[in-house]
Amino acid sequence: GENVEQHPSTLSVQEGDSAVIKCTYSDSASNYFPWYKQELGKRPQLIIDIRSNVGEKKDQRIAVTLNKTAKHFSLHITETQPEDSAVYFCAASRRDDKIIFGKGTRLHILP
Amino acid sequence: NAGVTQTPKFRVLKTGQSMTLLCAQDMNHEYMYWYRQDPGMGLRLIHYSVGEGTTAKGEVPDGYNVSRLKKQNFLLGLESAAPSQTSVYFCASTVGLGRANEQYFGPGTRLTVT
């Protein structure tokens, strides 16, 4: 089955700097790659997703890149702000199969 | 719309007791999922359902059972609770449509087994 590895497990960046979180997946048939943000005590919420027919997608300060050949994808957050502090999860899924999540990255934005 | 709701929000069980967690969604979604979240382990899939009357095992199904008798409800049962089942449980749903889409999560249920 699918296995998703996520790095780093913890990341601290100065406010205003960029943050990058990386994930790898094992199943070459996976074609849907969402990213979820979970604030303390809250439920996970989708922030951006990408399908395998595109290499990059951007939404304001957030972007995701996908390298199908290497089976890895990354989340990029630019101009980080205090409200970006949270746990971020990457995930991978095949066409209509279950979604498998990475173990998460705790992002700290330092003042 | 209420979205995805979970009942109860908190529960404390003694080892060996049983309980059922209820998940309900009012978005007419086809697919529903149960996850458990433990520190440092991310979200692990317990069971899922791709339609009314169907269920399938996820990554960590042992010790749990599920039922999807109505499209809007997905029940998670613990027949004989163990301390290892202490966790936060999240339910989620997605529209389905034959391809993976955004999952909408419920608020979670914090379960402690003593």
C-alpha cells in the first residue's frame, strides 16, 4: 500500500521568512496530493491540493510542487506570519482510494 | 449546513467497556472515513466507506468495527476498549465522484481508556 514520509517533523522559521515542507510517496499510481493545516485543538483543514497532471500550484503565499518521477512533493509558504503556526500534513491518494497522511510537521513562526 | 459532526466530544472508558462514536454529515457525501490521531503519528485511517452499506479496512482496523446503514451516518464501535485506544478520533467525508477530493473533518472525539 501507499506510504507517505514527511520531513521535517518540526520546523522553526523567523516571521517573514519562507518555510518548506517535503513529502515522498511510494505508490506510483497516486495522483492526488493534498495538504492540510491543523491548528491546536482544531480539526484539519485543506489548504491546497495538486493532481498529478500539473507540476505546480499556487494560492497567494502558499505553493505546492510535484515531481512525479522522483515521487516527491513539497509545500512552500512565503512571507510567513504568526497565524501560519500549526501542524501541516501532506497526503497521497489514488483515483478514488483512501488518502494516506504523513506524520505531520509542526511549524513555529518566531517573532 | 452543519457539515460533519461527531458525538460525543469527550469520553472516558474503563478497559473492557464498549462504546459507539457517531459521525454525521449533511453534505450528501458518498465517502466517509474514521481516523485516529496520536502524537507524532499523524492521522491513521481505521476504516472507511465508499457508500451506504459498504465498509473497508484502513491501516489500523484491529479492535474497531464500523457500520454505514444510512448515507449520512458512519458509526465507529469499540467492543472491548483497551488503553492503546486512547486517542483523538476524527471522522471525515468527501464527495466521492470516483476520484479523490477534499476531505471535510469533524471536530474530533477525545477518548481516554483507563
